[in-house]
Amino acid sequence: MKLLKDLLYGVPLTERSGSTQVAVSKVCFDSREVSKGALFVAVRGTQVDGHQFIDKAIELGAAAIVAEEIPEEPKENICFIGVKDSSLALALIAANFYDQPSEKLQLVGITGTNGKTTTATLLYNLFSLLGSKSGLLSTVKVCVGKEEFPATHTTPDPVQINRYLDQMVKAGCKYCFMEASSHGIVQNRTAGLHFAGAVFTNISHDHLDYHGNFENYIKAKKKLFDDLPKQAFMLTNADDRHGETMTLHSKAKVYRYALKNDADYKGRILEHQLNGMLLRLGQQEVWTKLIGDFNAYNLLAIYSVALCLEKDPLQVATAISSLKSVAGRFQYLQKQELTTIVDYAHTPDALENVLKTIASIRSNNEKVITVVGCGGNRDAAKRPLMARIASEMSDQVILTSDNPRFEDPEAIIEEMEKGIEMHLSHKVLKITDRKQAIRTAIQLGQSKDLILIAGKGHETYQEIKGERFPFDDLAIARETLDQKYPD
């Protein structure tokens, strides 16, 4: 239990009705979770406006209400707090409710279009190998030490974030590595958190359906760095053309990492094979099982973060050599010299990077077959770009369904087709059923061919008309390979 007056510390208020000496048992922004003594924060969401459920929250026993609009005739015995921005108030209140857990950890945020999940997860694995008990908040999972919880969003809501951070503190964790999505930053889910540092991976066109334009998308990412305190570090990718943009107006100490340009932390790919890479990270040479330029950047980023957090370079390099691929990120299966790769690449930039990696390890005596789709109710502008890249960089392309959500998957495929040049159309097949598309690709593949299944990676579901159905690209690929090549 906490007193309301203590939960409101640092929250900009516009008005108040009632006493703030009331005891609060929990903080909610979903009226369905309200119980006696709860504080209900009415947040305007993209789908639902919490202000419509204030009466419901009071019926369920809410002791106080925080809202942008206070009723003209507030109910007796209920404290109403007026704020300008409910989402910001929720984040600050949640941090106060859990006694500012982020201040008791070394919290590092990772943002960018691609590489957030991999970088955050590799950092968690790296620090665990170094003997530092850590936590993870990622798209794939949440970890409190070795205990795992399923993830629901790239960046959880502020109440969940602070609850997990509090669990990490109580479990003895010293570090936490957290993905910070553009949606989460704009919606103030990261507000009120004390970051020891933050990482910028890269930026390319994505989520323009939400942000409206690329400039707003950049501003959303940049806000994470603008809000860093001067005691924090900021690590930016000097090879990305927007890497320096992110540093403008940041009070934090800025460091840069790069494979191509001058930087505080410099890396280089020395050798590249299907089973791994030889990298130079600073003064250390490291053999890693991860492959691809994008993974070289991810590994250089985690090496740089570790040094920013004062870890020993040689110990860090040694631990990096033991790291394994993150689920759904360039995971590959091989049978009878047929290689099938599953990757989360769901943006034009990510797809191009994966196909460039495949091009760098192939001998050109084999075919590259790419299975790719685009999600429904998301940035439609990238659909033709994805298909164009796949058709230009593959020998065979199968356009299929991804997570169509509430859109017609065949209509999405038609939009993708618009990006394919006429002279490349002979390469392209359309198979709406994703399972059949994967099976067809593997049946078409011959010895030494490379098959890329792009777009869903770690996801174990397919989202259709508001429902999630079990679906696992890697499992389907493994089953099909076993059927094609029985032991």
C-alpha cells in the first residue's frame, strides 16, 4: 500500500478534487483489473479511451482517479487528479509505486529499426556469462535472472516494466537490458525510468502507419536519447546516416561504434563463413557462431556497451565467442546440404541485409529461394519494396501471407507484386498459405541451395482476423526437411 500523495511525486498536476492521503493498493489503467483501493489512470489509447471507463473503475472499488478530464461533479469519497498527459502520469506513478527500481539497476535501453531484440538478448546472455546477474525486457521474452516470462509487447506498459524491474532488484540483478520501441517511447512507456545508458542500432522506414512520416519516426527514436541524464552514456552507430542525428541535444556522454567509419569502438570482419565469423573487436580477435554484417554490428554494440559499463575487454571478447544466435534471427537448419534459414527480417532494410549476408557466403553455384510476406494493418509502403528486394537478390521468390491481421492476405500480396520489375516476374510464385509456401520452397530446393524464410522469425503464431493461431516457421521447415530427407 502507498499513499496517493507519494505516488504523485514529480507528476505535473492541473487540478485536484479530494484528499491525496488515501491509501492505494495497486495502479491500473485497464478498468478490468481494478479492485478495492486501486488507483485508476484513464489513458487515451490508439483503440480505447480510458476516460470512458472511469465510472466502471469506481464501481469496482477504485479509491482515486487520474485523468485528463475530471467530471464536473466528482463523486464523493473519490479523489480525482487532473493531469495534462495521462500516459506520462501513469509512467511516473508506476515508478513511484515500485520505489524507483530503475535507479537500483544499471538499465540500458536499445532502440533502432533492426537489431533491438538481438542486441538486448545478447547483452543479457553476455553479462550472464560474465557472472553478472541480469534482467531482460525484449520482444521475445522477459528474464529476471534465469526465470523467464512470456513477452506481450516490444516495450511493456509502465506498470509491467516497473513491476519486472522491482522483481529484478529483489532477485539481486545488477543490470537490465531493455528494448525501447518507437511506439513505447512516444506513448511514454519509458518515461520515469533512470537509464544508465542507451544504444542506437540503425534506422530505416518502418511503422509509418503509426508515426505518419519518417521525420516523426526519427523523433520518436531520438526522444530516448534526448531524455538521458548527463551521467548516462549514449552509444550510437557511426555507420548509420542518422547516427549523429540521435546525438543532437543529448546530455549524455556520447560514444560511437562502427565497422566502416572512425569511432570510439571500432570493429572489422576478418573472415566470413556459413558456420561463423572471425571479428576484430577493438584489439581483440573473436570467432563467433553468428554470421552476417548485421550480427557484426550487434556484437560490436554489445562489446562497446560492456566496455562502457567497465567490463574487462579480454573477458568480454572471450564470452562473446560463446554466444549463440537469438531465436528467429538467422537460425538455420541443414540436411543433405540443403540449408534453410529462418529470420525475423520484416523491413526492407533487414531483408536486404540478410540477403546480402547470404550472397557473401554463397558460391553462386546454388539457388537462393526466398519466402516472404508482409503484415496486415501496418506500414503498407514497404510492401512493394520488400518484394522488389527479394526478386532482385534471389533466384526464386515465393510471396505469401505473414500476419494478415484484419486485411485480405491476397490483397497484401498484390501490393507486394507492384514492386517487382517485369523482367523479374518469372522468378515469382504466389502461395497465400504460408505453410504451403514454406513446404514448396523446401521441395524446390536441391543440394547446396539456400532457402530464406523471412518475416516472422521467433513468432510462434499467425494473426488472422483478431485471432492468433499456432504457427512456427522453424518447426514447419524442420518437419518438411525431415519428410524430404528421412533418416
